Amino acid sequence: MWANNLRLQKSFIFITLTIISVTTWTYMMYLVQTMKMDNMLNAWMPPQTGYAWSVIDFTQTFIMWVVMMASMMMPSVIQMALSFVTIFNTRNPHKSTYLASVFFISGYFLMWLLFSIAMTVLQWQLHEQAILTPMMESHNLVFSALILIMAGAYQITTIKSVCLTHCRDTHYISDDCHSSPILMGMHHGVYCVGACWALMLIMFVVGVMNVMWMSVITFMVLLEKFYPFKLIWLDYISGFSLLIWGAYLLITSDFFKLILPIIELMMWACSHL
């Protein structure tokens, strides 16, 4: 009876999270399609200057980032949510697993809500500095290169490895010192944000509402969480790929052409010492 009840609870959680994930992806594709059909004339776009932003602009940008984070992170948290159901049921057989699961998922996404606030403020400043186009993608090669290089370098750091290990291993849920489901969700969410924040910044390079790149980054996140072999190889492949991409953009930028004579002069001076 207990096993059947647990199976039913897991099925309910899985179906609910899958529906939310499908809904958010559908909404994102609808927004992009609406922008294309309206040819950007009637579609809402963030003002290109920071001082022109209103409360409505901040709110809509924040909602956009929340929906994006839900779309990209929901598929990867389903397994952890199901593990939480098993662990909570074992520890508290007489308490409502459904309610506890809601608190756990809420705590997890609370961290992504805070991250969305940070990304909204960052986007506001990028528009203020005229770094983003009306389509919300970078048209500054140096900025794009620095984002990619930073994201690539972070992929191969110890901090990334620690956060990712905690984020993908269900044992950390069972060993969590918090008894409150919402605190357990927040604890798990902090590590997941720590593992993925640099990848999310890539959206400023390729276009904030670029569904294709959202899919690519979501696939990378899923691969990192469920890749059965050594993570170090996956981290190094993605990390060095981003580093090479960033270096290419930096080399082809006007900034590099500007400093190239200085580099050549320094190389000449070193060769004659």
C-alpha cells in the first residue's frame, strides 16, 4: 500500500512539473513568434536607454527571465524532486508529501527568482550602456568575447565542479541538515544557480529570447546533471569550446586591432633585450 501510494505521489509530481515545463516552453515560443509576426512594431521591447525604463518595463523583463529560468531549469530538477518525495516519505510517513514537494520546489525556484532579479538589473544596465540591440543581443564584440571567456573559464573551475556535484547527487538531499522542505529546496537551488549562472549569461551574447540557444543551454544543463561518466571531460569540452569562441570574437574585434600594434611593439622590444 505504501509503495503504491509513493508511486502515485511520484507520478503526480512528475506530471505536474512536466506540464509546467511544457507550458513555459510553449509560452516562450509564443512570445518569439508574436514578435516575428508583429515585426517588432507592436511587440513589447525593453527601452534602449536605461533612464527610459518604467516599472512596467522592469516587471515585464523580470517575468521574461522568470519564465526563461523555469523553462530551462524545470526539466533538470524533476529527478531531484522525485528523490525528495522518497526521502521525505521515509522520514515523515504521516505528513503530506504533496505539500512538502510544493515547498521544496518553491524554495528551489526562489533562488532562481533572485537570480532573475539580478539578470533584470544587469539587462537594464546593458541597455543603458547601449551594449544590447533591440532584439536583446550583444552587438559589442568585446563584451560578447569577455562573457564567453568568463563562462568558459568558470566551467573548468573547482567552484563549478563542487556546485555541480552537489546539484546532481541525490545523496546531498538525504544528508541535508535542514528539516524544512523549503530550506532544503533553497539549499539545493543555491548550488544549482552556482553551477549554471555563467551559462545563463551566454543568453546576452546570442539573444535573450533566442529559443534555439535556450534549447542548447538546457541540453548542456541536462547533460551536466545526468552525464554518467566523469564530469571533468564534459566541463573541459564545454569550457574550452567557449574559451575558443570568446578568443575568436576578441581577435576579430576592433579592440584587438587597436591594441595589436602595441602587442607587436612589446614583442619586438622583448626580442631585442
